[in-house]
Amino acid sequence: MNSNPMYMEYVDDADPQPAAPRRGWRILGWVCIGLSAVMVAGSLTAYGLYRKAFGNISHEDVNAQLGPNRPKKLNSAMNILLLGSDTRAGANGSYGRGMKDEAPRSDTMILLHLSPGGGQAMGISFPRDLMVQMPSCKTKTGGTVPAQSRAQINSAFTNGGAGCVMKTIESITNIRIDHFMQVDFTGFKSITNAVGGVPVCLPENVDDPKSKLKLTKGKHVIKGETALAYVRVRHIGDGSDTARIKRQQKFMGALANRAMSAGVLTNPAKLLSLMNAATKSLTTDKELTPQVLMRIGGGMQGMTSGKLRFVTAPSGPDPLDKNRVALTPAAQPFFASIRNDKSVPSEPKHGTAPKIQPSQVRVRVFNSSGITGKAKRVADDLQAQGFQVSVGGNAPTSQVTKVQYGSGADQQSGVLTALIPSKPQATPRTTGALPGVVDLFVGSDWTALKSAKVGIPKQAGEIKADDDICKDA
């Protein structure tokens, strides 16, 4: 991993030292970008009320930079590239005046994938140190950035701006990117104030002179200067880069969860304050108009924070440079699941029975395989496909997987059995059944769950916005 300091010294008024360029935007970018995306794209309900906030947004034409040869769009999902810029233009000049003449960088690149129908969203982070094959792209002024067989992904922004980053990520993922959002860091404190503070959980007492963070072990709700100090602090826990990334993801998830569950989105005054804070530092493509944002917001109505997930693009140490990272073999199957995220089923034709969706099926999973933890793993797979799942515990060992159901759940059991390769015959459960619940007894013949053709399978290490903030703290 990169050995450069990751804490945000540049937020101090002092100018940075020439020998130590600041690279801390990634931490603050997690926060501002995540909130800009979730809040701006998630719940815009009254255009007239928020017209002034929409007017704060700057726009950029990137069509010429992208060119005609782009990935095809395979479904009705929406993919928005979220970028953080460490520009020192305007009010950002106070965050390290010695860098005002440097070309801006983007150490935060997140692809926000909004599934068809608005049921779930996933933020996919691309590490700034990721080494990729970079395509040729045009600059904002019409120049050309030559293709590179090996380059660090965040150099795309410095060389060609948002359009070049879009083209680079499209080339390595084959995912069509619909829009981009770019933010700087001036609105951070206002955003944390607008949501009434963000809950965090510290594994130990912290008294850090660099960031000026002084908090005791345990839970806190922080905002303003304290929140800024929290995202600046470098050493919490083991101080590793992996631990920092997880902490940043948890903070962003907690920020979104706070807004989505604390009445911010349903309170016009609070939402207006949040919108003004987020949009003052927001730049988008020309096609991402207020009307498009409104349509996206309408489609996302009702999405819960538990359906908002954060992951890092599958990557590991770069074989050619231990201080950099490279995509792993798991990356392309993962990108394929994003590309092929299926649309929600259409409304049934008149006179036909409505199709039961996984979200309407309650499943209780029992372990009959004799393998420790098997029921929990199967339950996680089912939950990732949208089922309502609980773990029932251990059951007598059986070689054969069985499905049984309580009263009123015979049709729901068919939705489950259709995804089990062995195609067990579902039968009524005579004792211990719960009305409306399907019981799955995972036998030793269990192989894998078929895809329900909706959503994205659970990823290793992913974080959900409604996760317990003290989990793994």
C-alpha cells in the first residue's frame, strides 16, 4: 500500500512543506462524495423548494472526451462516477495555500451503482494506488493524453479531468457510466452539521495532537470541527491502510444512515440545509440536470439504508510494486455482476397472478450439513438475493437438502426451491412451523445457490449503511 501520509494535514491553515505533498483528500472525499450521491440522487421530492440548491451545481461537458466507442448499456440501472477533487481554487485555498498552483488530483473514485427499480445501491471504491492500463483520452482543452500500458489510476483526473477518469474506468470494467459527480472539501463541516452529527465508535481513547481529536473509547455523535478531526486522525486501531479504509467506509455509511433514518429527508428545512451544503461544492456532467436528478430520486424513494452497500473493487498487492495495488482475478466476475444487474420484473399482465419476489419470502435456515457455520453462509447468500432471512440453528444431520413450509407459504417455497440446484420437493412442515415462513434444511449435498437474476451477490468485506458502528471496532 502507499506509504504517503493519509491524514489530512492540509486542512490546517499552515502551508504544506514542499517536500511533503498532501494526499489526504481520499478520507474527506469518502464523506462528501457519499453524501452528495445519496442525498442528491436519493430523495429529491420538491423541485420548487430546492431550486436554489440546484442552482449551486456546476456543469461540465465530457462527451467529446468520452468519444463514441463506449460499453453498451445492458439494463436500466444507473451508474454514477463520484470524484473528489483536491483543488485549491476559491474557498479551498485556505486548505494549504502552497498548493494553489498545482494541478488538482482525485484520490477518491467511487462508482455508485443504483440497481434497476431503486431497490439497492452499491458504492464501489477504486483505490488511488490502483495500477491500470489507461486508454488515450482528450483533455478539457482539446489536447490528447496518450495511452499508457501501466499507470496509477488517479493520474487520469490530473491529466484529463472527469472525462478521462470515466473513460479509464469504463475501459477496465466494461461498465457504461451514465453520469459523474465531482466535489471538493469546503462543505464538509456544513454537511455533518446539517444531518445533526454522525455516530462513530472508537476502539480506544484517542488524544491526537495533529488532528486535535480527543475522544474517549466508545460511541460518540460528532459534527463540525470534531468530525473533521476524526477523518483527519491517522492512528486508530492498528493504523493500517486497510483499517483506515474500513473506518472511512463505516463513517460514510453512518452518515447516510443518519440522514435516511433521522428525519432529514422528510423534513424540508433540514433537507434544504443539507442540499445547500452538498451542492455548493458539486460539479456534474451537463446531462445530469435537475430533472434527471428528480427522476432518479423518484426511483429511489423507499430505499432503506440497509440496501446501501460499500465495497472496494477486488484488488491486492501489485506484483511489480509492493506500494501499489492491482485488480485480482475476482474483479472481472464482480464487474460482470454489476453490468448484468437485472431489471426488476415488469408488472404482470391483466388477469395473471403477480409473481412473488424474493423480498416477499421469509426463510429460516437450519444447518443439517454437519459443517460449522454453513447455515450462516447460506443465509448471507439468500439475503444478498433479497430474501428475508433468519438462522434457525442446527438440525439433525442429513445428506439431502430439504425445504418445508408453514401455513400460507406454499407459493413462497417455490421461489426458494427454484434457486436450489438439487431441486428439492417442498413439503408442509407439521411441527415447529411458523405461518408464512419457509424452512430450509441445508444438507451435505448443498453446492451453491443459483442466481435469482436480480441484485448483486454479497461481496467479501462489504459494509452496509445500517451496520452496527461498533462492529469490529
